[in-house]
Amino acid sequence: MVAGQLTTSVAGMCDDLAGKVSASTRPVVEEVAARLAQPLRVAVAGRLKAGKSTLVNALIGRRVAPTAAGECTRVVTQFRYGPADRVDVIARDGKKHAVPLDASGMIPTTLPIPADDAAMIDVQLSSDRLRDLIVVDTPGLQSVNTDISDAAREMLFAAPIADDVDDDSREAVAGAEAIIYVVTQQVRADDIEALEAFAKASQQLASSPMNSLALYNKADKLAPGPGQDPWPVAGPIAAEQSAILHRAVCDVVPVVGLLAETAEAGLLTAADCEALRTLAGLDEDKRALMLASAGLFVSTEGPVDQAQRQRLLERLDLYGIHFAIAHLQSNPHLATGELVRLLFAASGFPRLRTTLHQIFGVRADVIKAGWALGRLDAAAASGPPADRDLLRGAVESVVARPEYHRLPLLEAAAQVTTGQVALPPDMEAEVARLALTDEAGVVLGREGATRPELRKAAIEAASRWRAFANGGATPAQARVANVVHRGFHLLAQRLG
């Protein structure tokens, strides 16, 4: 990963601090410095059977994470880049147990040690997708009984992963710097509680939508009928979920994870395409009968053998099969590669890729630096008095520099967008724009304006926020307003 300006500066600060702090605090500083040199760590969380592992495979571009329940799915699994494929099961005592990938290239479903003794599974893959991203696949949330007591609910949501996972796995999840939360149904209150608890556990920008994204998976299940397009329904539903979750995530993206995995991992073969081409040439009534249900698709007599049809179901499900057949009917000579591209587009994954770049790619530098400074600040609070002064002084010196004002801006935006500090919607939106982009025209709502016009608008915005801070604002609002005022003042200087 190419280090950004912020992470490079904070890493240099850590190198300087490591020689000055006490022996008890030094490991924390060294850990922060080591993490700054690593790619952004993104955890994928959600309910059981939400399709998390399928989406992880799509993100990685290889079918490596098992999607069926097994011992390995009860343990947090970390996927990172390595020069050669390697899987190590890390025991709670720190011992590594190397295991080979199975014949299909996936993590074995059984472990060399009991799952209760495994802290995590560390997977290194020679995949370019992992050069700038570490993906953490978490065990699924158990379903929640709405009648459980408040005490039981509090215990359950101590960390939003299955309650039979050990503390070491919880710590691995808590180290994430960004979160992808997967849902497959209308968001419920316990989903929101779980997402907020997860964000809080990740130790930076607690419960912040700035580093959290939700995926509405299995969007194909929203189709009004067999073979019909689900996206006219999926889009509005995802927008509704985004409105419900706007205090916890920055966006909700609808996807069909199975199609994305099949397309991204190269799982559709030429033989699969030929089988689909054969099915596309069937009599319409015969084909309609076969596609009426998954059971009928496999059991009905036809020119494609049952094993091949079962494989198509596992790779595409009925929606994907309908979609592929429709395109093969309109273009009988469609090549396998072109069909895969069409399936990828139909999965909704292109939008997800763009969103991930906008949220995690562009913000990776500030997210990682924010995480690091938060970790150092927490170490200062619990460390010896001499270390406390050293750490807090170093953190304050970084944050005070004009080029690093993005950090307090991001924290202020997190407070506003999560509702911790209430502001009118137009002011809330202005804070978020200022924190999340460097494009002056977007920040000021004046795209296409000249540089002098933008500078004038930035000066006016700075004056407006200063006036708000000094008259009528609550203490919490005034603190945010002063941060925003300085942000617009610095923007005006840059434009000048």
C-alpha cells in the first residue's frame, strides 16, 4: 500500500515516540506504527446466512472462503496479500497450525485444532485485490429473540458476532478500521444495535457512518416474479434502508452476491455457458416449467444432465439462470466472457466497487491516521503520567497542523451525522461535504464556479459558521462550528 501524507507523518511520530515512552507503552506505539504500514483493514459482518463469505470471495476475486457452515465459519478469518497462498490457524496460545487449501482451492471446513481453541485463521493469497485491502470475514450474528431481557441483550451485543466465539476472535474483529455490514431483509432494531456496537468496538470514530457501509445482499429475491428484473424494487428499498441507517452507515448498496462471486472469481466455465445455451433453445413451455422453481429445474427431464443443472443453480441461482438464458436467446452466439460481464453488471457489484473506492479508497489515509491517533490517545489515558503527556502532546501537535485539519473535521462530521450533535439538515450536509472531499466546488455546492467565486463562498461559509458558534449554539454545537469554521478558512486560503 502506498502510504498517504497523514499516515506517513503519524508513523514518523510513532518512531520518535517509541524511543521516549516507557517499556509498558512502547508495544502499543510499535503496534500502531506497524498497522499504519498495512493496508486498510475492513471487517465484513452481519447475520447468519446473509451471504458474507460469498461477498468476501467476490471482493477477493477468488472462491476461498467456505460459504457452507463448518468449523472454520465459527472463527474470524483474515485475508491479506502474500507472495504465495498460505493458511495458518492461529491458536489462542499463539501457535500457528499451517493447513493446505483443499482440492477446490478453498479453506478446509475442518480445522487441525478445536474451533474453541482457535483465535483466528490467517489467509495469505497472491491476489492483487489484497494489496490495498485486508478483509476480515466474521462469524454471523445469531438471530435475536425480541423477548430476551435487557441484561441478556446487553451481553449479546457486547460484540455483534456469534456468542460462541472466543475473546481472541473478538479482538481481531475490534481491530478493523472500516466495516461492511450485510443485510438481506428489512433492517430491524437489533441490526442497528449490532452495527453501532461493532463500530464502537472498532476503536475509532465510534459508530461513525464515515467508515461504515451496508450491503443489501440477495437483491434478486426482490424480483416481483420469476425472471423479472429486481432492480426497480431493490433500488428504492436500499434507499429506504439507507435513510433508516444514515446514523450508522454512509450508504446502503444493493447487490446479488452470488452473481458477483461467480463473475469475479471466474466460476462460470465454457461448459456452463453451453449448458445455458442449450436450455435457451428449449421449447418455451418446457423451459418455463423447468424455471418455475429450483426443484423443478433440477428434477425435470431435459437435454442438460442434472449434475450440470445443479451446478448452474449453485453458481447463478434461478435469477441468474433466467438472466443468462434471456441474453443467450437474444444473442445465441454470445461468448462466455461477454456473458460473465453481463452477469457482473447484473450483480450490482460495479456500483459497490465505485462506492468502496469513494468511501474506503479515497479516505483510507485519513481513516487509518484517525484510528492511529485514537489508539494513541487511548493509550495515553491508561498509561503512566509521563507517557500521557508525551502521547497527548504528540497527537495535539499533529492535529494542530493546517494540513491535518481533516482529522478533527472527520471527527466533527461523525458527531453530527450520528446525531450526537444536532444540527439542521443543510448544516449537517455541509459538514459532511467539507470532511469527505477536497473538491471545493462540491464542498461549497458551486460546481462549475470560478476560483475567485469559490474563495468568496468559502469566506462567507467560514463567517457564517463563526457567527453560529458565537451566537445561539450549544457548547457541543459551538465546538463543531469552530472546527468547521477553521476548515472553511483553510479552504479559502487554499483557493487564494
